[in-house]
Amino acid sequence: MKAVFHLLFTLATASALHAAPAELGLPPGVLNSKPDARAPLAATEALRRITVPEGFRVTLFASEPEVCQPVAFDFDERGRMWVAECFSYPDYKEPLRDRILVFSEGGPDGRFAERQVFLANGRRLTSLAVGLGGVWVLSLPELLFIPDRDGDGVPDGPAEVHLDGWSLDCKHNMANGLAWGPDGWLYGRHGMQNVSRVGRPGTPAEARVPLDCSVWRYHPTRRVFEVVAHGLVNPWGLDWDAHGQAFIGNNVNGHLWHLVPGGVYERTAGAGFRPHAYATLPMCADHLHFAGANWRAGWVASRSATGDHDTLGGGHSHCGGMLYLGTNWPAAFRGGFFLANTHGRRVNHDFLERRGSGYVARHRPDFLRANDAWFRGSALHTGPDGGVFVADWNDFGECHDFDGSFRASGRLYKVTFGQPSPLPAFDLRQASDAELLVHLRGDNEWFARRARVQLQERAAAQRLAPGTAAELRAQLQQRGPTPSRLRVLWALHAIGHGDDALLVKLLDEADEHLRWWAVQLICEPKLPSSAALAKFTALARDGSTPHTRLALASVLQRMPLAERWPIASPLLARAEDAADPNLPVMLWLGIEPVVAADRARAAELLATCKMPQVRQFIARRLAAP
């Protein structure tokens, strides 16, 4: 049956053409399933009702019938927007009717200029990411790659299944959120309602990776899959700041979390996969977007989005999450995290500050209010010119759509400060390697990210120009802003030239963000060299910042058990870190298997550990079976 399906899928994708009038609106056979005949506001009226801060401007990029139920989108090297339409939600039984559309800018009044249908017969599409010669699609239960190497918006051939095993029983908590990380991995998210067991097609059950609520990643050329962190409820938002720190948008038990690799986060039900974790990492936000003494007291009531809930942000449910690093909005908004609030029909705004080993997110006034009961922001991303696109799923009722879905509407808005000058036509696929390197060190984060993906694609296809890697290494040694140097480091790693000697040398850098990434990249293969381990031990003992100590704590889980003691012991002896919100938990997660494996040495550690919480956990683990 699988072979038959893939034959049908291949024929469907290979025949996708430029949009004809018959392809507008709902695909054949897709019906609205709401129990009454209510209809949404006209798109122009919905646009008129939106309010944003003074100086900002909202335009309608596309709406029904050109786009319906947009669940996710991404951009390609020409700045075109690729949009996934999901008609199979919430029961996921609609056969082969989800679509991928491609829009280009340049139309009148801020609307799109061209639209074409890349995929007309998809299934269970929850996410997509463009790069490496095509588009990556979560078409559950599989992760697919559909090639489009000439960039004409028409599939070049059959879809390739890279992973399978995603659960179909998670409903609104299904795997979602494909995004390119700065390290060259493809990241995604998973909700908590069921367990997936993921692997390459044909992988036996015992060799598959089990996961439920979590953040995960997949390396597209090395074909490695792993869980980055466990926990949360339904994470639906992920982005990276200028230093490559990841932050997660989430539902129910807090809206914003700093993603520490190897972390375990609070969940609302279930035991998870670390029975001896004993503690979880806290939310990094110092507030909730709804009223109540804690999230358990108020999250259901907040669905009204009235009273105190309205004042605090509108409710517990968030979809999409974006760190603004563009060049169009005023500087006061740069570095802010923006989340679409489902019940509040708005976009929330938090601002991130450093605290201890990690970060704290402070509340800012809501950025956008739709003033429309049908507005349901599903995704938001910065575009090439620094303007921000917001996808509106456009439906009414409770956030899970247990009462059915109104499928015949959807909107794509663009939010800019003032009216930015249109960019000249560009295509990074045609840019030279030298031109891509200029983008890496420039101010425009969008171009820097797409340039890195393009360099990774050329390296995988062995099309890098001679001298590109050497030039990147030379640029890394130059003084300059840390974010620029980090982009160069990530590009070196993505093209396979971030060798151990270079990374070990970076551990001597004064900048803690460069040290963080040196630690993470050294441990990516899970076999750090003896030179790296010696440097780690020295950093643990002498003069490192709390942020660097968090990097070391987070990679303990990627090391052989015997190598963890020399690093963990001096970190645990730092009494000044005992009250840090992250370090005791991460250190315990790193040493827990070691404590279980060497009980005598663990008992000795009790005498030198200066963190009361970890001492308690050691004693508890020693007493456990």
C-alpha cells in the first residue's frame, strides 16, 4: 500500500501547475464542517479593524479564495512565500487534498503578484521549510523532501521519505514547526497527546526514537534524528535570537521558554521519558498572558479573553513565535519575541533580557489586535525587507476545533513600519559564494539565514567555490560584532569545515556566546576529543560565566559516562550557582545516569556538591531501585 501511495503522490506533485481559476478556493471534495452558517468578515473589513502601534501599517497580502486555512509558511532564496494549507485538520481523514502554494510580492496595494500551486494533493500538512534544493514537508506520518532544484515552483520528481513514524493520534498536538536552525539542522516540535516512534523507513521498532511533547531535530545530509529537549504541552513556535539562543512558544502552562539542549520542561500530564528527572526547567517569562495564581488556576477560564485575561494578554493558547531581527521596525522592537494569541485574537510581545545563566522575558503591550472573533494567527515570520507576515487560519470557536472547521477562508497580512522601499528582484541561488558571505556579515538577518542555507546546499552538492571555506575561517578570526562572527561560525559548521581544532581554540574567546557555540558544536558528534575535554574541565573550574557553565551542563548528556565526572564535579562545587533557575537542573540531568552507574563515587560527590537541590536528588537516586 505504501508503494501505491507514493506512486499516486509522485504523480500528483509532478503534475502541479500554475494556478488556474479552478484551483482557487477549496479543493474539490473539501467541505466546511462547522455546525452553523456563520461566515467570516470580508477580508477588507477584517483588515480595517486591525490596530497596531503608531507608525505601523498592515496590508492584506492574500485572502480567500487565493488562500484558505494557512497553517505554516516559509520563504525561498527569491523571497517567495511558500504556504501550507491544511484542510485535513482536525480529524486528518481528508485524503490527498492539502496544498502548498507559492506567492511572490509586487502586486498592487501590497498584495501578491503571482500565485502558483506547487502541491495540489498533499496529506496532513502541518509544516514546511524550503532549502537544499526543494521543500521539506511534515506530511504525517512522514517527513518528506520534494525536490525543486531549478526553483520553478514545480516538483522535479517524486517525494523522498526521510523519516516516518509520527503519530496520527495527537490531533492538535501533532508534529509541526519545521525551521532551519543556525547549526544546519532542521528543527521541529511535537505535542503531548500521543507518542511517536520515529526513524528512517524500515527502521525496526526497537531502534526508533520515542518522543511526545518535545523539540526535535533532523540533519538533512547526515540523516540523523534526535530529541533536543523533552516537555511542555503543545509547543507551537520556535525561533533563534542574534546569538543563536532558541526560544519556544507554548500553550497552557506558560507561553515562552528558553530552549536549553538536553533540558526537561514541565508538562501537564504523563511521566515523560526521564523518570528520575525530579525537577524541570522553568518558563523564562516572568508573567502569564492570563489571570490566576498559576497556570492551573486560570488557563481554561482564559478562553473568554475578557476582563483580567484581556488585560494580561488574552489567554493561554499561542500559535507561532518569532524573534524580530529585521531592519524595518524601530530598534525598540528588535530582539522582541512575538506570539499569536489564539483566544485573544492578537499578537503578544515579550522582551528578552539576560538573567543568571539564561534569560527572562518581560511583558510588553500587545503588538497587534485583530478586533475580529475569527482571527486565529497560526504563524508569523520576518520577510526579506524586514516587514512581518502573519498567517490567519480564520475560524471561530474554541481553539481545538472540536466542533469542526470553517475551511473556506484564510488571510495573509504584512506588517511594516511606514512603507518600506521595495527590494529589487534577487535570487540568492544565482549569487556567488563571495556575495553570500557578504550577506552573512550584514545587518539583514533574513538574508544572512538564507545565505547560510544556500551555502549548505552548495556544500552538499559539492558546488562550493574554491577558497570559500578558507575565507570563512579568515573572517571568523577577524574582530567584529559577535552576531556576525557567529553567523560565520554557523556557516563553517553547515558546510562541514568547523573542525575540532578550530572549535577548541574558540573556547579561549572572551565572548561567552562564542564559547557556548564552540561547546555545542564540539559535542554534536557525542565524542569530544581529549583536547576539548581538557578545556571543558578548565572552564568548569576557572573563570567561566554562568552562561558558559550552562553550555557545559547541557552537553554532559552527550558525553560517555566516564567523561562527565571531571566536568560536573567542579560545576557542582560552585555555591554561587545553587539558586540559578537552570544550572542545578541541567547538572542533575547530566549526572543522573552516572550516579546510577557508580553509586560509590556518587556518594563521595555528596561531600563536595554545594547545590542543596542536587544533593537531595543524588540521595534520592541512590535510594531508588
